[in-house]
Amino acid sequence: MERMRPSIFLFLLAVLALPANAGQPGVARVFSCEINGRPVFGDTLPKECYGHAWVEKVNGVTIYREVAQPTAAESASRRERARQQEMTTREAARQRRQDDALRERYLSLADLDARRDYEVAQFDEAIAELRATERDLTMRRKSLDSEVEALKGKPLPEGLASAIAYADEELSRARAAIEKKVKERDDLRQRFDADRSRYIDLTSTPRAAN
């Protein structure tokens, strides 16, 4: 058997609790609701009250109260509010985890700065090596250009043409590698700047008790 709705169950209890003479003269039963700010009454439930909140009273005493069912728009709004609240809760939990990890990672602001300088220096060293390779490849390419100039007006030997194509590929790869490393270094600096700012915020104010 389908479980009885709480509102129906309460209604039945209210009916059972009525005085024995509830349907007799001297007993006033009134149903009422409010539609667009206008009260509606009846000795039976008015059709206008269907789907809305309504109250049943006997001799002025409320014996039953029906809660209006939410509209589709209201239900959608409630779901959206619940979704937003869940997202806010998750974001707050994520931020707490990040803050705790930041406190554990660095003993002090100086420790954070030292770590940043070390990691940036590692990138600077790698970028310097790539730039040296780029310079060598550029000089090699210029040397090949000189050979082409010396053969002006003559067909290029197959080996020279292949060497030029290979040098161009190597130079392109070297420049792409430099660009990638520079971006990684800049991203690293931005992350450290963000961590540094957050670390100052966390250590300059008392930590809230859990």
C-alpha cells in the first residue's frame, strides 16, 4: 500500500478529533484561503483554493492547515539555490584545504621567498641553455646562407638544401622550447605571487578555531 501523505494523515486525525456534534447546528465549519491578497471563504473548500494554502476552522479553531504546493518556477528556484549553496560549501572546503597545505608547506614568508627564488633560478638556467643553443643554430643557418650566396645563380647541391631544411627545423624547435620555458617560468612566478599574498593574509590574522 502506498504510504499515506502526512497532510492527509493529519487531516484524518483532525476529523476524528472533532466534537460529536460538529455537523449539527451551532457548529461553524469554515474553509479559507488567500488568492492574490484577497481572502476566500466557504463552508466547503472553495475551488479557488485548490493548489493553494488553505485552513479549515471549526468554531474559530484551526483544525487543519494545508501547505501550498510549490509551482514549477518555485521548485526550480529552490533547486538552483540549493545548487549554489552546495557549490559555495565545496569552494569553502577547497579553500580551507589549500590554506592548510600552504601553512604546512612553508615555515615562514622567507621560506616561501627562498623556494620561489630557487625554482625561478632553475628555469632561468634552462632558458639560458636553450638561448645558447638558439644562437649556435642561428650562426649555423647564417653559414648556410653564405654558402647559398656563393652559389648564386647555380643549382643548390642536394646536401646543402637538406642541411638548410634541417637547420630551419632545429631553430624552430629551439625557439618553441624557449617560449614554452619562459611561459612556465612566468606561470610559476604568478603562482608564487598568489601563494605569497595568501600566506600573508593567513599569518597576519589569528587562525579561527575549528
